[in-house]
Amino acid sequence: MVSEGIRGHARQALASMVVLLSGLPPRVAGNVAMEHASDRAISTVIGRAGVDLALSEGLLYQLPADGSWVQFDVEYTFKMAGQEQSGRQTMTMASVGTVNEGSEESRWIEFKMLESGSDRFWTRKLLIPVRYLKRGENPTEHVIRGWTLQENRAVEPAVAVHGRWPAYLAGRLQDEKTLPKQLVETKLGALMSDGVTGWIEFSEGKLHTKVTYETRIHPKAPFGVLASRTLFECSGEGDPYTIDGRMKLTDFGTGARTSLPDHR
């Protein structure tokens, strides 16, 4: 049984998290959260929040050939109002199509997050001009259009500059610094990697988020990222909370196909 105190804190978090993660407009996302804030939803809200937030700055330091994909294992810890929850997820990022949009050569970049031990998932598909898909640019500011899908919901237009997208494709970090080289073991083997650290911040309604990154990069990684630690600090709507995520490249390949073929 979930206590009333924990239930109240979790309802606040659920409303904030759905806004932050879903890509839906704040009013719509908040209504969805409150309508579905059952004890079962409350007991899993922390895990659901971690699904999408355990992500590094950009995850895209270079653009590989279309059809390339990578998979990361993600571990996270969520803390709020004295409560703590840890979990694991799998995240896939892929280039799933090239189109000419007006005069712009553009790519479809697709993310899919799966929560371990459940059927919960989030899929996001964004069309972005190729010239902004590189280190130092901010792809989120140049999304042409996109789509979003999660369990038990129909496909909806993705609001690219809302929710988690500033953390997925963040552009240049504030106070960016170089970290000492470090040996990182992934599916690519043991590689001596460069490291960068820095932060971004953004606001969605009353919710303010600061994201601090420690990212390990190497040109042999298809999108440039081998591993990352990402700390989210969120405040301004309900109790403040943090999500500390760690991810590592576990697989990669070619031949990626979109999971939303009818949405272009």
C-alpha cells in the first residue's frame, strides 16, 4: 500500500515527469499524469522517469551513414523527498532515413527507450537538416517535424523543443571542459577515449532543469559517444528531484529501419 504522503509526492513528480519526458504540451501532459496517477502508476513513476532521462549531451558528436544504429545500457537513480529508486533501461538511437526537405538534405533520427522488466517504451522520430547534426550545433533548435509513440497511446506529433529533447540533442555545453583520457570498454573493445564535461539548463512552464554531463567520445563509435554520466536537477514544480544516469555502448550495427514507417 502506498502511503498518502508518498502518493502526494509521487503525483507531483508524475505530472512533472510526463511533461518533461513525453513531448506533449504541458497542459495535456499534466492532465494525462493526474488522470492515471493510480497506486500502480505511482509505484513505478520513478522508474518511468528514469527511462528517458538517462541520456548524455547530444549523444551525437558525429553523423554516420544512414542506417547506422547504436544501443546503450542505462542505469539510473532517482531521488525525491527522501525517496530513492534505481532501475535499468535500454536505449537505441538510429539514422532511419534521408530526405530532401526543400533545399535541405535531412535525416530522420529515431530514439527508442525500453524499461527493463516491463513493456513500457518511448519512441521519438525527428527530421533534422544534416548540417546541424554535428558537434557544436544544436539539432533541437532545427527540427523540421517529428513523431512520438509510447505504450497504450497512438502516434502523436513530437514537440521537439519541449520535454527531454534539450537533453538528447543539446548542442554546445556551458562551461565545457576537457577531461583526462580514459580507457573505456564497450562492444567496440577497449578504447582510450576523450572526455568532455559541462551543463545545459532549460525551463518548461514552471519546471526548471539543469543537466550536467560527463561524456566519453571516440570516432569509432558510430555517433561518437561511448559512455556518459548525466545528472538532472529539476525544480520549480512540486518537490525538487534528481536523476543520476549512467550509460554505455553495448551494441551497434547497420540496416536500421524506422518503427514508424507511416509517419514521415
